[in-house]
Amino acid sequence: MSPSRIANISDTTALARAARIIRAGGLVAFPTETVYGLGADAENPLAVAGIFDVKARPRIDPIIVHVSDIDMANKYGVFPQRAHKLMEMFWPGPLTLVVPKTSSVPSIVTAGLETVAIRIPSHPVALDLIRTSGCAIAAPSANPFGYVSPTEAQHVAEQLSDSVDMILDGGPCPIGLESTILSLVGVIPCILRPGGTPVEELAAILQPLDTGNIVSKLPQAPGQLQRHYATLTPLDIVEEGHEDIKQTDKVGLISYKPVERHEKYETVIILSETGDMREAAANLFRSLRRLDALKLDKIIVHPVPEKGLGIAIMDRLRRCSAGRKVADS
């Protein structure tokens, strides 16, 4: 990638240049609190089509619309009464709401659905880009479709090369997992994808709440396909002490907390030395990318406790390992 296309946010002209690109129908990769997004003007169908082309993303997979405030959100979605408390408590932040769409949303953004996924990101760079551009930004993760999501600008540069017009480098993403997606379309609110907003926090104010994680060939929201967030290296989820490793295999390990036996692995990555789930989530995608680059025979991951962000971590790992042998966690 041309160095001129990577702009650190410390460059005082970078944001204005990125906004001009968005308004002109171009593509900008930018940081959010969750992962780096690949953004285009949400009301420009040709620009949004460019996202699908660059990512090789199937047109059946809808894209989240990122807005800067509730007034802008109301332009694109019809929010029921029960959404108002959620918006007050969790926006800006890693919660995406699926609601009926308005006529302002092109069908390419919603994959032809009559619903739209909307959120207000909390990352200051993302908010500034939306405000400076003067338009909502449609943005999935800034990586080839199905691969591990990018949490650093360098991840985007390594994979999308000259396919995007600019990468705004705002440093590592603090959460490191995509947003939680909550559908408010049916009678009972439904979690379509666990993510950066813990399910327990939503359950505390939404009763009843369907927490079933939906896998669909025709997704209602991003991240619902069975195999997703996937490494090129085969990945198995295995409880500690139950690993099946051949002597000739080159195997890497990702563990939530420190492990005792390191000698059977080529590389060991600990997501959090202190067992902090937030730190583990922030390190997950970076760790998967690091091991995938080593050309190993296999990656083994020890499961994490399925509470809080651990629910989202295990969702990503199960989708990454789909089609592989996965031990019960």
C-alpha cells in the first residue's frame, strides 16, 4: 500500500481528507472501539457496492450503519419504544440495534431486508469521521470476508493493500470484538450476535430476552454465518489436558490464562496473565492473526468461561473452527 494512504490520526489533515473520500464515494478504513471498519457513505449504493467487492462479501450479508447521534439514527431506522432505554444506556458503544428501516437506506446495505442494523460507535475517531463527513457510514470489518477481524491499522494494510482509499490509524481497538447485535423486530428481543456489550447487561433490562445465537444461511445481521472470523490454519477448541498433538505437528496454543506445559507447542500466547476477560477479548483477534502467520499445522485454543465477554469470545472461536473437531467446553 502506498504510504500516503495510511494516515495517523495525529495528522491534523487526515480526518478532513478521509471525510472528503467518503463524500466522494470512496472507501476509508477507520478504527472503532470494537474492530477496524471499512466505511462508505451509507446512502451511496455504488460506494457500498465497493465494500462488497473489496471484501469479496456475499450480497446476502447486511452491513451495519454507523451514525453519530440519535437524530441521525432516526433517519435510517424506526425505533420502538423499548429501544429508547437501550439507546440511552448503551449508546455510544458496542451495541447494534436491528429495527425496521426507512426509505433512506439503500437495499444493498440491508441485503434486501426490510430491517437495518444501526449503532453509534464510542471511538472518537469514528464519531469524528461521521460528523466531518456529514453522512452515516456503512461499515463491516475491514478485512477479506470470513477472515479474522482487524484490530490494528497494520492488519488492514496487510490484507486490503491498495483496495481502499485511506486507512485512518487510530491505534489498537480497545474492545477487540465486534458489537453485540440485538433485534427489536419481533415480539421478544433477540440476540443475533454476542459481542462487546455483555448479554447479561441486556438481560438485566430486557425480559424476556431470546439469547439464542442464530446461525443462518440468509443472515438477518452480520456475523451469523456458521464459519466466520476464520484463520487459514486449522483451529481446534480443546480443554486443557485433552490436547491430541502428534510429535511431528507444529502447533500453537492460545490460552485464556497461564498454562503449565509449554514444551509441546511452537508458540504459546496467553490472552490475559491475570484472567481479565476484557484484556482477553482485546487480544483475541491479534493473537489469532499472529499464530496464523507462522504457518503452523494447527492452532489449539483453550475455551474461556462463557460469561460476560466470554460468550462473544467463544462465539468467534466456534465460528473460526466450524467444520473442525471442537471439544465440549
